Amino acid sequence: MPRFFFDIHDGRNERDDEGTLCDDVQAAALEAKLLLPEIAKYEVPKDGERQTITVLVTDEEGHPVYSAALCFVGTWLLR
């Protein structure tokens, strides 16, 4: 079973040095998609109204195989 690494970029870079075993690249992509909302629960923008969280999935050789992003955009409606 191949190991994939899930690096997180959310204003700072968090490198995954441990990795996760996944059946294949499709399973790794699903894992990245499921990871984004979990991260977003704790990473709400505190100093603005915009934030993008990106997960970059790489294989055991360090090659990028998938990238997923979640964007938060808030807009004030008060005049």
C-alpha cells in the first residue's frame, strides 16, 4: 500500500513528514478532500475576511499528485 503525504498551506506551511497509507491516488485525493473541512473548523480567518487552505498531496518520491483548496470569503453587508 503506497504512502502519501499531505502538506497543508494556510498562511503558514505545515509539512507532513509521516504520511498516510492509502490504497491508491484516488483514495489519497478523497483523504485530502475530507481533511479540508476538518482544518477549516479551527482556521477561521481572524484578521480579515479571506483565507484559502490548500492540501498538497505528494507520493513517496515527493511528486505532487493532487491538490485541493477550500476558500473562505466573508463580506460585510452593513452600510
